Amino acid sequence: MILIHCPYCEEDRPEVEFTYGGEAHIARPLDPAALSDREWEQFLYIRRNPRGKHAERWRHAHGCARFFNAVRDTVTDRFEVTYKAGEARPGGDAA
């Protein structure tokens, strides 16, 4: 079982309490209506899928229900760090 640390509840809880929310730190376009269909498609669906450490959004669905960010290694499935939504990624922006 994988334990995930919720930075709001300050507890390590089983992974079944959480839902994956996609890649973290994706900036929403300021004026989505001004985007072409191709640009909107890129924003909605095209994401990085790196091998190794990756910044992701998670939600503690069966706890506080809040979204937070995590750096997870996609090879080992190990969570390196979790941090509150809106905070900068610890250790820099590189994913």
C-alpha cells in the first residue's frame, strides 16, 4: 500500500483516499475564447509524461477534499514531497 501525505490534514493516508488530478502547475489561459481550437486542445489534453520525477495535482477525496501538489517518481511510484496548492514546487520548477 502506498501512503500519501496530505499537507492540509498533516497525515499519511492510504492511496485509496486520494484521486489523481493531472499535471501540476498548468496555467489556465487568461482568455480561453481567444484561443484557436488547436491551442485549446493543447491546453486541455497535451501533457508531459516524463519518466522520473513529475509534479502532479492530487485531491484528498476521502479526507479534507482539498487539492494539493506532489512530486512523484513515475518509475518507482514513490512520493518525494507533497505541498499545498498555490505553493511553488520545492527545489525549483524543473519537473
